[in-house]
Amino acid sequence: GLGVLLLLGLISDSQTSRAWTPDASAILYEKYWKLHGGVEAINNRADGVGNSLLALGAQYGWQLAGMMLIGAALMR
């Protein structure tokens, strides 16, 4: 299990991908929701936060699991 975590850590890329940088259409969309707020804007923002948290868990969950395994081994 720990070997798989080390392998995933070695092949992961540390550079920022284009998925994290907004383009012109995303900026225009955010501007629209900011100016025309309401319940739809709140729902849109909540969906965005939820998607970001899922992506964060998927990307860094294995690192957290590895650190927890190392911590458990050190406690023994």
C-alpha cells in the first residue's frame, strides 16, 4: 500500500495545469453572476465550492492517507 502511494507521489506533476486558470468566458460568467445575484448565484457558487472540494480530495487524498500511515507507523 505504501509503495503505491510512493509511486503516485513520484509520477505526480507539480506544475499548475490550465484547468486552474480561468479563461475569458469563465471571467465573463463570474461577472454576470456577480452583477445579477440571487438564489441562482448562491446555488452556482455552492456547486463550484462542492466541485472544488471533491477535486481537492481526489488530488491530495492519497497524500493524506500516506501521511496518516507514516504517522501510525511512527506511533508504534
